[in-house]
Amino acid sequence: MPSVRQVSGGRINHLMYSGWIRRAMPAPQVTTRLEDVTSTRTSNQRSTAMINVRRRAALGLIAGAVGVATVTGVTINANAAESTVAPGTAAVAGQSAVVANPSLDIDAALRAAEATFKAAEKGGHRVTVVVLDRSGNVQVQLKGDGAGPQTAESAKRKAYTAASFGQPTSALAGRVTGQGATLRDIPGTLFLAGGVPVTVDGQVVGAIGVGGAPSGDLDEQYATTGTATLR
């Protein structure tokens, strides 16, 4: 098997094969004409220029689309090439699904509660007056000096019952007689006279409940006085 050794002297390496030396073949040289280099360089420059032009045009289109989107309220997704309606616009479109429920406002509730309370004071009775909105939430509660502790709960439940069924509790009392389940089994209701609904154009917007007078008829009379101030 031939041995290979590199000789350090001189620029040209020699290979020694079985005692004789042969000069290594010089590496082939590549000759390139100046015209070819210039032509290639010009072609590359043209290709680069075309790419830059295309990039600028694409960026210009995207910038223009974003500018239009800012004015019209549309968000442009450059990656997905999709447009979506801005959240504000979608909210306006969805307003048709919103239902307005009229309810007694706080000023009217205060007037009704004060009128009811004054009527009870004038009659010489210590009562508690509760005014609810359409959803059964307490808006006003006036507890007179010396009114019993049970009067607040009684007035609230009477008002809740009147608001729920849209009728005075005295008229509803006849529906809870008999055996088996009845309306009185509904939590939060009380079918004793003293609760009166507040209506506007035939629609219930709240209710007034009174508790503490010697009879339910008197409680309801005072509550009716309060509703009269709202007409």
C-alpha cells in the first residue's frame, strides 16, 4: 500500500509513492470574463429592485387599508386578509335584542312612600311602608316610631305579592283557599290585604305595601293613598 507524506519545503506539495516523487498537479483555475460578472451583477440588482418595488407596493396597500379601516371602524387583519366589524358597531346592531322594562324611579317611590306614611300617621297608626320596583327590589322603606318588628317583613311581602300578580293583595286572598298547593306556597308572598300595585298604562311598574294597622283593609287604604300621588 503506498505511503503518503507531505513535504514542507516549497510551495508545491509532493507525494512520495514507492520511492519516486511526482509533482502534484496544479489546481484548475477558473477564468471569468468581466462582461459576465457585470451582466450577472446587473441582473441581480434588477431582481432586488423589483422585489423592493413589490414590497413597497404591498406595504402601501396595507397602510391604505389600515387608514380606511380607521375611518370606517373596520379592523383589517393583514395576515388572514379578513375584515371584522368593530365592537362598537356590533353593539349597535344588537340593540334590537334589548328589552326595556319600565319601573318606578326613586323620586316617584319617595313621594308615594311619604304620602302613604302621612296618611297612616293621620289615622293614628304606627306602620311600616315599603315601596318596590318592578323586579321586587326595595326602593324605599319607612318604619314609623313604635311600629312592630314584624311590620317591615309584612309590608315587604305584601308589596312583593302585589307586584308579582298585578293586583291588590285583598283581591288575591280568595285564590289561596282550598286543599293542596296554592299561590301562598310561593316564597316571599303574603296574601293579606295591604299590598297595592303601581301601574302605568296598564303595566305594573312597582308596588306599595303597608303593615302595622289594626286591619289589612286600613293598610290597603293607606297604600292606595300613596299610589294616588303618582297619577
